[in-house]
Amino acid sequence: MMNKNNFTISNEDIDKIKKYIEPTNGTTSNLRDTNDINIILKKYEDDLREHSNEVRNLKKKIKTRDDRIEELEYDLNDANETIDELEDKVSSLQETLSYFKGLWRKFIEFLQNKFFSTNKYDNFINDLYDEDILDDNEIDIIQNNKNNDKSDDFER
């Protein structure tokens, strides 16, 4: 049956149409693959750009931290130099203190020998006490009434 909507196609024409469709399917498939590759490349470019920005930011942070470390090393060197100077001063002060300790002990021994060997210096000792030059503790030291516990007399 034939009507105006039905046409007859020969086998040759069918083969020609099939031959035309096969490369078209391949081309369409290739276009789809190419489109997928373009999407993947776009995503890769976006990721690469994002990572480049991250790398740039991290490099800035590293530079900032390196600068801070350099500054802290400089401060540490200054602090070490100051500590060395202070240690030298402490050593010098310890030598001076040792000298004055020895001098003070000699002075105390002298006072003990002079003042308490006779009563003739009692008024002088009382005057030193009244003028706040000597206090009770110092008089005890001079009189040797304090316990001989070898504690540092300068740490009162």
C-alpha cells in the first residue's frame, strides 16, 4: 500500500544512508568526547589557577615568617650580647662584694677587739646606736652574741 506519506527506498539508497550515518555517529561521538575533554581542561585550568593563587599566598606567608625569624634571630643575638655583658658585670660585682665582705669582717673584728675589751668605748657605741648608725642586729654581730651560722650578713 502506498499513499502520499509512504515512499519506497531501494536497498542501494539504504546502504548509502547507512554509510552516511556511520561516520556521523563517529563524529558525534568524537564531538561528545571533545566536549568532555574541554570540560575537564576547563576544570583543570580553574584548579591550576586556584592552586597558583594558593602557592602565591603561601610564598607570601613563608616570606613573612622568614622575615620574622630573621628579626627574632637578631633580637636573640642582641639578648645574648646583653646577657654576656651582664654576666661580666655580675662577676665584677661579686669580686667587689667579696672584697667588701672581707673588709667588713676585718672591721667587725677590729671593733670587737677595741670596743669590748674595756668599758671605755661604751659611750661611743651608745652614740652610734643613738644616731642610727648601728642597730641591735649590728651590735649583736659586733659583740659576737649572734649565732655563728655562717649566713651572709649582707642579705639582711
